[in-house]
Amino acid sequence: MIAIKPVSDLRNYNEVLQDVADESPVFLTKNGRGCYAVITIKDYERLSATNALFFELKKGEDSAKAKGWLSAKDVRTMAGL
């Protein structure tokens, strides 16, 4: 369940942290606007891994656009299959 709380609730941060769960962040607002998200370490690690994967996929796509795509046959040949 999504929890939205004012940043002033951090005065009693234990209650805020109790609402944080895997795949259920707590969003903190400041002056009525979204400002921060509190997430679990597991969710942070998942987001970091996803970001790293997308970065590597983008590098591969850019390389393919610059140098051309390899056919499946070429890949098998390079892999020694």
C-alpha cells in the first residue's frame, strides 16, 4: 500500500519507517509536493541493478548502431559454437 506523509512526520521517524515495506515505499511531501521516497535496501538494490542493466543494454545498442548488428551465425562463430 502506498503511504504518503508530510516530511514533518520524520520527527517521529520510527513510525514512518514501520510503514516502509518491500515494494511499498513511503513518499514524503514538503509543502504539499512530493519530495522524497523512503524505500527498503532490497528495493534500492533492485533499482540499482535494473539501472545498471539498462545502462549496459544502451551501450550495446549504441555499439550496434555505430558498428552494425551481428547475425546469429556470426555470434555462434565468435562463440565457437
